Amino acid sequence: MDFSQLNPAEQAHMSKVIEKKQMQDFLRMYSNLVERCFNSCCNDFTSKALSSKEETCVMNCTDKFLKHSERVGARFAEQNADAMNAQQQKF
């Protein structure tokens, strides 16, 4: 995003808005990760500690979730770059 046409106060405001949105997105992703992995892996509540089976499940679930998010983000960036290139070629 090019904010060069904005004055410094507007640039600072836009940066804060973007940072806030990124933090909200991160917290939403983290919350989804915790909920999904907890619901999938934690089902024995006789102890407050995770069993080795539950711990392994949580680690695998977390790894898969993060890899999936990374891949989706990379694909989105590729699609966005392709769209930008296509739009620039029109002009």
C-alpha cells in the first residue's frame, strides 16, 4: 500500500489501523487453533496434565494448522500478485 500521498499524521493513523487489524487476525487465528486442537485432542479430564497421547496430538494438530495457514497465506499472496500484474497490464 502506498501512503506517500498522505500527510504524516494520516500515515501514522493508517499504520495503527493496519497493526490493529493484523493483531485481530492473529488473535482470531490463535483462538481457532486452540479451540480446534483442544476439541480434537483433549478428551480425558481425569488429570490436569496432558497424557503423552494428547500432547502428541496437540503438537501434530498445531503443526498442521500452522502449515495450512502458511500455505493459504502464500497462495493468497500469489493470487494477489497475479491480480496486480493483470491489472497493471491493462494500463
